Amino acid sequence: MSTRLLHIADLHLDRAFAAMGCHGELAIRRRLGLREALGRAGRTAAEHGCAALTIAGDLYEHDRAGTDTARFLADTFASWAPIQVLLAPGNHDALLARSIYSRTAWPGNVHLFGSSCLEPHPLGDGLTVWGLAHLEPSWQGDPLDCAAVGGDGGVHLALFHGAELGWRPEGKSIHGPFHASHIHERGFAAALSGHYHRRRLDAALGLVYPGSPEPLSFDESEGRGPVVVTVAGNGSVSFEALTDNRWHARTVSADVGGARSAADVVEAAGVAARAACTGTDPERTMLRLDLVGAVDDAVSIDAFTVETAAREACGAASVRTRDLTSTAPTLVLVGVEGTVRSAFAAAVARAAAAGGGEEDHCSLEDTLRYGLQALSGVEIGLR
Ligand SMILES: [Mn+2]
């Protein structure tokens, strides 16, 4: 007889989405979309005959989640009975005294892990899920720093929010650092983890990151969804990733090199944006549009104009541009013009030659760009 679990993590209910440039109506749609994703997970667990749904932290964002979110969660979980819900708080939803976790009366099918050391929760048929909670947002303990489990012929799974150190994406914060090699060493058949927002299934190591159910940043462009964990009668554990995200994050480059006017920039941006939205539901697509190429300083690139035009062209829910263009080589000519422009360019060049850090260099580049645009008499587009 096999047992199935459905594993999710990093839903981040109540997220602001400001970092993705969402405000007003779009931010509300995104937050409703997160609640929908949780409802979907419950239905998926039922369809797959899962005994439990495991949630490895960052279920909500503590700073923004209030009583309404607590009631939504309690009612949603109750509606899933008899499926059990196992909660292992992470860094964004740490088990603080005033947290939703602490002050909500959870329905009987919910089990909240409450210690920073792994504690057992038997699911029957010799299967035990060991879970822990981050008791504070900056917890730095090793989730697998525990005595080895097992030796009873049963199957043991670990459930926690943590940063596997061999696979940390650049710049990702470290919360609950651990080594994947310790999963089997400590007697666990698998670690059902959360924290990294990109899916990772490693059957050999027994490591699962389901990733965030919906994309939370532009870098989260891959398909995402819950992971079905099957514990077979012989004790072997297998994973199956489902892809059911309804929102999409895309990044595309538009080469605007050689553009002679803002109209050329808008045209190239529209073509790239349309191509990027092909095959997705544009109304639920968040597009990041990188403008690249060497552009004449007489061409005004205004981010808001380009974003508005690109959204018009492809119908995406939102478009954010990153102006990665460089100033066209025509600039070299500026030096021989014998004008205010050339005097300005020479002054900036002297300042650049005087050295300074990366930050100085960037601000001098902006100085040159905006200054030359101003002196050319074009409208200054903000990056
Ligand atoms: Mn997270």
C-alpha cells in the first residue's frame, strides 16, 4: 500500500509585489492569484488521493498578513479534511508569539510544528513526517542538526524551510542552512523543503524544493506547481512535479540599437513584447523588457512610454523595462565638436579617468547620458 503527500512551499500570501512593479488593481489580482493557488493545491491533493498536504514555510508574509488571511487559511484547511495539513513555518512566516500561526484556532486536520528541532508526526503505515519551525525570521540553525532517526523499519521524511548550501542561487539569503548529504545520513528518505523559489527534485539526494506556486519575481520564469510525493509499500520514495501556475513571468530583450527616434524604440519594443507573450495568457503575464543596443544620445528612451506602448502591443498584465542600452559611438565625435556638448563630455571623461568605484562610474554614465540629451534638446527619458 502506498501513501501520497502533496508538497508545496513559498506561497507568500499577501505579498506586496511592488518589486515587480505591481500596484493597485494588478497587485490585488496577484494576491488573489496566490489564494487561488492554495485552493488549487487542495483540489490537487484530493484528486491524487493524498493523505496530507505539506507546507514548508513562507506560506504568508508576516508583515502584511492579518486576521483575514488567518481566517482564509483556517477555512481553506478545514475544507480539505480528512486530508491532513502539516505546517513548517519559515523565515517570512516565523512562529512568533504574535503570528497568525500562534493566535489562530486551527482545525483538527492541521498540525503545526512548533519547535526548532525536528519533531515526529506519524501518518500511519510506518510513515513519519518530522517537521520544525523557524521561531524567528533570522534563524541560522541547521535543520538537520539532529540525532539520526529510523531503525524501526519505517519511512521518515523531513519537512522544513532551509537553504541547501550546495545549490544556493546567487544572492539568495541564508535561513536554516543545511547540506543535502545529511538527509540520508540522518535517516530521512527525503527532505521536503522550502525557501528556494525554483523547483528542484533530486531523487538521489532525496531533496525536494517545489518552488513558489506562482512566480514572485521576473526570474521565476519556469513552470511551477506542487510536487506529489509517493511512498511505496516497499519504502521507496518518488517525486512528481506538477505544473499548474496561472501567472507567468517572462524576460525578453529588444535590440533598439540604431534607433533614430523614440518611434523606432517603441516599434522594436512592441515586436519583442508580442513574441515574448506568444503561447501564454497575456492577461496573466508579467513581462520584463530589456532594451539593449547602442543608441544615439539624441534618441529619448522614456521607460514609462516604452512600457505603455509594449503593453498595448502584447496585452501583458504588466511590462517593466530595463534600459541596458549604451551610448552610441557617435559620441566619440562629440569630442571634436568644439561645443558646450564637447566641453561637457570632456569634463565627464576627466572625472571618469580620475577613478572612483562602480557606483561613481554608473552615476557618471548617467550624467553623460542625461547631460548630452539635455544639451541635444530632446526630451529626457528616465531609465
Ligand atoms: Mn520564500
